[in-house]
Amino acid sequence: MDSAISERATSAPAPLRGTVTDALKIVIVGGFAVGKTTIVRSVSEIRPLSTEETMTQAGVGIDETGGVSGKSTTTVAFDFGRITLNDHLVLYLFGAPGQERFWFVWDQLFAGSLGAVVLVDDRRLADSWYAIDRLEHHRMPFIVARNNFGRPVHSLAQVRDALDLSAGVPLIDCDARDRESSKAVLIGLVEHLHAMSSTREAAP
């Protein structure tokens, strides 16, 4: 784990301000081992709630580990983090599990969410198709963030073509291990939601 993330994860939790009156919820989805737990850890102001468990032989042949053979833990329910936006508003982050056997959790996590981030690994783009399909099914606004792991394989234009994203879906680059980069992803989603809201209000 990145040292900056580790220090934040073990520090004392920041208490919720007594002035907070509203909360927003977003979900981070994507395939197995794309960095969803990492992005929640990197931006959360509190020690994130994590349901990571050690991977065992029982998952062999069930969880697809191609391209991520070094991964030893996996999320089995969800990750949860929090960011205070101002004195009255907080943002709650929910990272969804990536394995197919836990996809049933996604629909519950979508409830009450304003939007979502689809985190993708461009070495395994096909793993992201289900996330995009479910969000479109729910008609939930989303953006796509390519977690480049410091070594991108394809250009963003190639990623857009491979995922068949419409021009209206923002696609941005990030490194989920970096706090500022992860914050930029969340800002990108908020800006996308604001633009969609403004467009609806301007419509006759």
C-alpha cells in the first residue's frame, strides 16, 4: 500500500461536523482488481470501512485473476469512505466488489446514488462492460476513469473506442494511489452531474 494512503488509513478518524445537514452518495464500480479499494482509501478523510478478505484456493476457477496474479486480497461486500465538502455537505463513497459472484450487491449500492465512477484497467477492458451495462440499465449518470497504474497500455481514445462510450460520457486518466489524482476523478463526476442538471434546466 502506498505510504501516504497507509498513514491516512491508520490515523484517528475525523469526526463528522455538527453543522452537516446533507449527504451525497456516489458508487465506484468496475472489474476485479482495478483499484476501487485503493481510490476510496486515497481520498477518504476517515479510516475507510473495508471488507477485504484474503483470497484462498476456494476462489480458484471462480474469480478471474488473469493479469493480476500478485493480488492476495479482495473486497467481498463494499468499501466505504467519507469526504467533507463544506460545513453542511458530506460525500459518501461506496466501492463495489468486482467479482461476478458479488455483482448482486451492486443494485443495492446504486440505491440513492447521484452517480458513479467506472474505474477501468486498460489491460483488461472487457471486465468493465458489465459495470457500464448496469449503470445504463439504471439510467445512472457516470464517468469512466482509466486507472493507469503508472503504465498506461492504450491511449484514452483507444479506451473510449473499446468501451464504445458515447461522446457524452467523460473519460479521464488517473492513478488511484494518488490522492490528488483520485480527487480529480470525483470532481470530474460532480462537474458531469452539474452539466447534466444545467442541460435539463435549460431544456424547454
